[in-house]
Amino acid sequence: MRHFFIDKYSGIDSYVHRIDPRVKILGVFALILSIILTPAQAFLSFVLFFSLIAALIVLSKIPVGFIFKRSLVVIPFVLMVTAFIPFLKEGEIAGGYSLGSLRLTVTYSGLMVFWNVMIKSYLCVLSMIVLMTSTRFSDFLKAMERLKVPRIFTMILSFMYRYIFVFEDELMKMRQAKESRSVGGPKHVHIKALAHMLGVLFIRAYERGEKIYLAMCSRGFTGEVHTISNFQIKRSDLYFIVIIAGVLTGIRLIGI
């Protein structure tokens, strides 16, 4: 089975990849917080945020097409939430549309809310993609642990990422077995078979989880993430965090 790993390009040798994961996490989360707190009317600030993220992408040497394709995944979900806001928000009317007897009006305040949610969601997703694709997942978890993130949170992320591929393999094998035994037939038969597959997959996941838990307890697992690399703050890491802080402060002042 072929799988997609979120840290596919984490082995590239670039300036962004060499930065300490703890520093990268702090820098990216500061960027995301700045984006969220920026007023929707500060259009120039959003352009500067996008320029900063684009500079990080260039420095990371990660293929631009890969990041662009991954970032488009969030757009349908955001549209599902915000598509009707311009029509439901009260305020000055910007235009209207007629669908038979139904009259829909678009307000300027609704369009501003729509723009605010869309641009902030997209920029935040871009920032997270740069962080995750430039950091090995094991190093990311270790950095989260060093930053005093609750251990239960890092453990859940670790097991979820490790075993989601196992369950994907199980589901694809079950699907192949089902297709080889049920060619044609009415659709409701296939829907019923799919429901049975999901139920069996849940039971297998539960049983596997119990076995893994007992095996780890018998081997003395304490919940700590172990990695080969040893984190150490370097001068380049300090330069990075100072530059990010300075740029974000400048963008904030420009927005004000």
C-alpha cells in the first residue's frame, strides 16, 4: 500500500530544516496568533504575512506545488462554514440576487466576515504546512514535550500518526476482498457491506489497541518520546526567532 506522510520532505537540507524544532514551533505559533489577531480591514498586513510565509517556503526548499496542493484541502471545509455568511449578516446591502420567489441580499459586513475567515484560515494552514513538512514527526513530538505540552496530547498524536496507516491498510484489504466477492448487484447491498466493514474495522482497532497497550506496559513504557537527535539552541535559531519577532512586530505596527 502507498501512503502519504506529512513529513515527506523533512530530510531536505535547508536553513528552515536545520532550525531547532522548539524554535520553529514557537515562531510558527507566534505567526498564527498574529494572523488571528489582525483586523480584517488590514489588507496590507495580510499581504505581508503571505510574503513572510512565502519567504519561509523558499528558504525551506520544499516544492511550492506540493505546499499549494496541500493548502487547498482546507478551502472546501471553510467554504462550507462561510458560504452563507454574506447573505445572512445584517448591514449595508452590497447587492442582491433572485432565485424565483426567493430574494437574497449580500451585505458589506457579511463579505468582510467571509474574507476574514477565508484569508486567516488559509494563511494559518500554510504556516502549519511549512512547520510540519520541514520537521520530522518524531522531532515535532519531542519538541512539544520539551515545551511542556501535556504528555497525553503528544501520546495521542504519536499513536494516531503511527497506526493510521495500519488501519488504512486493513480497510483497503477489506475493500479489495469485498469487491472481489460482490460484483454488480443493487446499491443497498454494497451500502450494507460497507457498514459491516466499518463495524469490523472498529472492533479490530479496539483489539489492536488493547494488545499494543499491554505490550507497551510490559516493556516499561512511561509515555516519554525518545529520539536519536539531541536538541540544542544554536546562534542561527536565535537569529530566526529574533527576525520572526521583529517582522511580526513591524507588521502589527503597520496594521495599526
